[in-house]
Amino acid sequence: QSVLTQPPSVSGAPGQRVTISCTGSSSNIGAGYDVHWYQQLPGTTPKRVVYGNTNRPSGVPDRFSGSRSGPSASLAITGLQAEDEADYYCLSYDSSLSAWVFGGGTKLTVL
Amino acid sequence: QVQLVQSGPEVKKPGASVKVSCKTSGYTFTSYGISWVRQAPGQGLEWLGWISAYNGDTNYAQKIKSRVTVTTEKFTSTVYLQLNNLRSDDTAVYYCARDLGSLGGFDMWGQGTRVTVSA
């Protein structure tokens, strides 16, 4: 059981908008620690798509956006494309564990 | 450009040890820490530990703390992960990643090293 909770799967049709939630607690996201999001295409290395809750690294399309509110965060993907089909993970720091913690991952299927 | 290049795949027997390397380049080695993350087959990402390339301070996940050691070799800008007393559930792809701290997460990752533990 992961410290950060993500839905196991989400899906959407091409062009649609999907959101992936990441729910933590008062020792991680709720304590103010930033949330980072990673995309892992099948058989590849994770790639950072959002850092510091809302920031996009250079080269990541503006279709990807992040937000944080209280003990939760979300990754939104608009204008879904087939190439967005991947696993997505949230990452934050937990002060009680003194450790980085990942969400369990969400598989995005583009219908 | 920033690169993290890991050592090749390993096959080990239960009870053995493995040492995986992560050679960095393209940035000032001592300016950032390195974290290690693993992914078991079909599973999610699991953080294992961190080292400061500046002073060698370490922090390990509680679950694996008794069996893991992360070290650096400054003159080659290389970080090592050693895992002892291997078990079958240590079978995974092991990644090193440049650690920017809580504000940035992990921005660059190695290509991964597959470690298989089998009798």
C-alpha cells in the first residue's frame, strides 16, 4: 500500500481531458512538500512531466498541467493523444518517514 | 548534456550481493544528490535511498536500510548501490536519478539496470 494514493487506471478518448489524482496526508503533500509527476511509457525510463506542483520542464507540452490543494495533487492532460498512453506516478517527500514516497501509479489508456 | 549511465544487467543467487554503478557527466557532480529507485516486474516505483555527492551523507528507506549501502567516487563522478543478502523479491530494474531535493524531484534518470535474483 503506497503512502500516496492514485487511481489504478483512467481512460479517455483522443482530444479529451483526463485528470489523475494523488492523495497524501499531513506528513507529505499536506505538510507543504511539493509534488512531482512522472510519465513512464512502456519499457522506458520515467520522465518528469511536472515538478514543484505546477511547473513543466522544458520540452513537455502545455497539455500537461499540475495542481495541488491541501493533502492532494492532480495531473491534468488535455487534448489527449495516443502517445500519452503510459503509466503516471506522483512523487513527494514524507517527513514522518524521512523518505521520498511515490504513488502507486496510474495507467492511462487512450481509447 | 547531463547523462547518468548505469552498469549492465546482473544475475545473482539468493544471499549474494550486487553492486550497481551510475556514472554521471555533464554537470558538477558535487552540486546534486543521487537517489536510487527500483521497479519490480509489473510493479510501481520504489525509492531506496539517497546520497549527497557533496559530503556523502546518506538516507535509506526503512524497509531496506539493513541491506543497502550507497557510496560515491568523486574522481570518476560515479555513485554505487550495493544490496546485500539478495532475495527473489529484489528482482527489479534499478534506476539512479539526479535528486534536486523536495522542490525539483528527480530530473534526470539512468537507463536502468536489471537485477535478477534466482537460484
